[in-house]
Amino acid sequence: MRAAVPDGTEITIPYPCDFHHHFRQSTLVDATVKIASERFQAALAMPNTSPPITTVELCQEYYQKLTSAAQAAPAGAPNMEFLSVLYLTDMTTVATVEEMVKHPNIRGFKYYPAGATTNSAFGVTDVNKLYPVFSKMQELGLVLCIHSEVSRIEIDIFDREKVFIEEVIRPLVKAFPTLKIVMEHISTSFGVDFINEIPGDYLKGSITPHHLVYNRNALLVGGVKPHFYCLPILKRESHRVALLEAATSQSGKFISGTDSAPHDQARKESCCGCAGVFNGHNAVELYVEIFESVGKLDALANFFQAGKDFYNIGGDRVMKLRKESWKVPETFDFPDEENPDRAGKLVPLRAGEDMLWKIV
Ligand SMILES: NC(=O)N[C@@H](CC(=O)O)C(=O)O
């Protein structure tokens, strides 16, 4: 254990961005945007809404909705920037790539293997058919964000990232060496090793706070804890340690992406609970806390800046944080998306527990 810095210590970091955020749709948007705007200069909005954002038109409608919500938010950053990605399907065409590049907020595609996670039923079933799309993306400098897990039922849930790397990503990177790719929310040492192995600046890995702080014991020891269930699923301790070494390595290959994924409490605490951790309210503070725990506060700047450089987010805004504890609420009251007349609740990550760092 490293010596912790004393209470009251202040640090300054590049204003964080979140390169993987689920704002959801309908009644949740105002609340998720308000919370995110208190912490992030820019956020990449995930397109696995219901219905999914598969066209430029749907994307721009959603972008307007997010932007209006940020402007209406009483606190935080009214200038918060939203980056958009379209949901890649088997039907996506080269013409769509040519159209989307005309809109500066649209940065690329999100590739969900069909069946891999929440609202991924319209995702990709045959990656080879999309090679012409990737070729055009490479030519135009768009980003391919990938949920890097196979979804075949015979593959163990803890092995899905490892298998996907060999079956899909390695051939993809070989075929398109200058296509900008983000392996999102990597969860294993296999993801870390693969990203480190590929030279150049075209392949990045985003890492969530929960994969840095928790291993699968948080989910499974002492009873099943559904609020720690997410995809990719939390892995064993050696993988968490590898992720933390990667995030703090200052290599510029690993970037911030919270995967804040709110689901109503009733749907999480269920006999078939859905995947997703809600951390939009404390993600930055968690990154700081875990970097501090290994004596690597100095590496925060590289971690946050690497993603901003990759996605060309300019500006020299900074964020100050102080070592000062505060308590995370037990729940947040949110309208229920599926039944707006019902008062929904979200259970945040670290519900009822203390955080060690506070945004000044
Ligand atoms: N991470 C999750 O467990 N869930 C995400 C989808 C995703 O990013 O995989 C969601 O939309 O709920």
C-alpha cells in the first residue's frame, strides 16, 4: 500500500472527457446529461438506445436532444460537447459513411456484436461483410468503437474478450492498419497486452473506473450483488491489476470511458437483472482515488489527455479536485423510462459509501 496523500491536498488535471456514456432516451436524458455535465467537458454518447441510432437522421435528432438538455442543466458545463457514433449493423453501407462525415459531431460507429450486451440485437453478425465500410472509414478518418466480446453461447463469459481479440480484432487491425479503433471498456490483461503489442497511434483501449477498482469478488462474494453486474463482466484480480498498470502507464494508449449505464433499480435487482453500472456521478473521483492508491496521481494527466488527443478535443480547461470525503447517495430518483408514471430509482456505484476526492 502506498502512502495516501493528506486530506486537503489539491490536484489539477486536464478537464476529463468520457468516451463511453449511456445517456439513454426519453425521460432519463435530462437527468443523465445534468450529472455528466458536472464532470465532463465532452462525452461520447452510446447509440444502443431503444430504438438504436442507426441513421444519420436519428443521430442528429438525439444529438439535439442531448445538447438542449445540457443547455438547460442548472449547474455544470452548458458548453458540454457531445460526440456521436452510429450503431453499426449488417446493413450499414459505404454511403452512410460518406454522409456521416459531413457532420462534425459524428465521429464514427459503435460495433456491438449481436447479442453481446444491452440492446445489441441489431448488432453485427458477420464482420467480414463490413470490410468495405471499414475501408471507407479508414480513408475518411472515422473511429470504430468496439464492444470487444464474442457472444457465442458456447464461449465462457469470462473468455469472451480474449476470443474476440483473436477472431475479430487481430485480423481487423491487420487489414486496416490506419483505421482508428477503440477497444472499449477492456477488462482483461489480454486486452492490455494486445493494445500494447500494436505499434502506432491508431488503436486505443478505454478503461472504466469499475474495472479498475473492482474484481469479480465484488459481484459474487457474500451473495450476488447485481449492481456490480456489467458487460464485460468483472474479471479476476490479476486482470484488474493489469488494467490499472495500463491506465497508469502514461503510454497514451489507454483512455477514459466510464460506461456509465443506468438501469432502473427494479430491473437490476431481478431474477434476470440487466447489465450496467451507473457511475456518472462519481467516475472522475473514482479514477483519481484508484490512481492515488498506487501512488500514480501524476499519471492522471496522460490518461485524460490521451483520449482528448485521439478524438481531437481542444481547449486547455482544467479541473481541480481536493482530497475531501463526501457520501454517495443511496439512490437517485429518476423517472422510469418504460413507465413514466412510476417513480423510478437508480442505485449508484458506491451507494451510501464515502468517496475520498471531491471536485472543487
Ligand atoms: N456495460 C453494460 O453492462 N451495459 C451497457 C451496454 C454496454 O456498454 O455493454 C448498457 O447499455 O446497459
